[in-house]
Amino acid sequence: MSVKGEVLKALEQNKGQSFSGESLALTLGVSRAAVWKAITALRKEGYPIEAITNKGYMLLEESDLLSEQGVRMHLRPNNSSMPLYVHSIIDSTNQGAKLLALQGAEHGTVVLANEQTKGRGRLGRDFYSPASTGIYLSIILKPNFDSSKSVLVTTAASVAVVRAIKKVCQCDAVIKWVNDVYIGEKKICGILTEAVSNFENGEIEYLVLGIGVNCQLPANGFPEEIKEKAGVIPVPFSRNMLAAEIINQVLEIYAELESRNFIQEYKQKSMVLGKNIQVIRKGVSLEAFARDIDEDGGLLVEFPDGTKEVLNTGEISIRF
């Protein structure tokens, strides 16, 4: 790790506490000049580091910039050494993760960004990803099943996000099938799962699981086209902590994906089941009743004529 990274790690682990340049230099085995250079670079990146006479350097407790050190310190021990790439700005974390996957990145590799310039959602839509107000992350997963079960991964990820928000923010979130997480009537998270398959045997070579969470209201609000439905988590919290907990929860559920133990929890958190909905398919709106979620995460609906159908992700959009 670079000197800058080591200095940031020490400050992140002790927010609100002061360290003299001399003590940091001794602890890290570098010169005081190297510490000063690292502090200067971190300040330029936006970290609120104060220099207090006779006390030293202190990272203010309200600092909430996403960083590798800030996230890694909240990962569970079995995840703490996983590859983690944190960007100030990137076109798309999913694109970044795909490139790493093509280069042989290992299962569990994470790409995280403070801002996306070309964030994408389901059905090719843009995902608004302004700086410093959200969490935008992608996880590379190496499955051992075919593409027919990819919806199961999105279902599992939805439960993971709800669990993480409950643990870190103490907020109850619900799931709109299949890939949106809501608090109240507002969408605060979108999930996009993309697969690359082997054309010969139909097996998935890797999955890229993209998760975008609206944490704070952007300075200028949300764009006109989404401001009526987009929301944010309504309490203060650490973005680094929530990002880490989402990673923890995703990898925990994914390790036991085939057991489908999380499906019951998904049903309990569903804001769709037991309601009349509109199924939008190829521009046509069809009335239906949401009856159940099957073991692979598909939505069982019943149409007015009594016919039933299991819907899979990518086929439809739902409105109440």
C-alpha cells in the first residue's frame, strides 16, 4: 500500500483523533516529509484533515468520502483481503468490473465509485450517479449454473441490500420486483445483473452485479424525469460502512444461493405480492395480480381470465 493509503488508513480507523506527523512517520516507517506529502494529496482529494497545533493531523468525523481504507475496515474478516478498486469517478462500475473479469479477476472482486458518468440501469436506462451522494458498486461473481438462474442472483442481491440498510441505517426497506429497493414510496436503490456466457455449453463464465444506492439528496435535487419517484435514505450514516455491509451481505447470501433460504425473506419484504399490478410488455399494459415468488425469483401473476404466468427479469416492467 502507498504511503498515502497507509496514512488514510490510520486516519480512517481513528476519526476525530489527532496524530502527530512524527508518530505517523514512526508507525509507518517513512519520513515526516512523506507523511506531509500524503496529507497534502489527501486534502486535494477532498478529505477534511485538520492540522492542530501541538497535536497533529485529524480526519474530521463527518468525513464521508468513499475510500478503499474506509470500506475495507468494515468488511468481515473473510472478505477483508478481497480485491477492491475504489474510483473517484468512472464511466460505469459494471464496465470497469467487466474489464477486470476479462483479465481474470477473482470471484468477489469489487469496483466502487464516488461518481459515475455513464451509470446504467435495467433495460438500457441511465442511472443518475452524481458525485458524493451515492454508492455505486459492482461485484464480480463466478457462478456454477446456467443463465436461466441469473434472476435468482438479482433477487438475492435485493435481500442483501435490505439487510445492509437495516443493519447500518436502522431503516426498513422493501423490494419492488425484481431489482428495485424502496423506502416508503421512493426508490433508493437499483440493481443490474449482467452475465457473460459460454456459447458452447450455456454456462455463465461470470456475472457482474451492479448496485446503485441513493444516500443523500444531490445539491440540485434529482433530474425532472425521476424526481417524483427517486428518494434517499432518510438518516445520516457512513457510506463506507454501508458499502462494506452490502458487500458482506451479498457474498454471504451468494455462498448459499442454491439453498434459496433467502426467498422467504424476499417475499416478506416484497411491496408487490398480494397487489393488483400493471404488467408492461412491449409497450402493452396488462392487468394482473401478483400471487407469489417462485424458487428461482420469478414472479407468479394471475391475469383477469384466470391464466397464470411466471415472469422473469428483462421481460416486463411493473406499475401499481
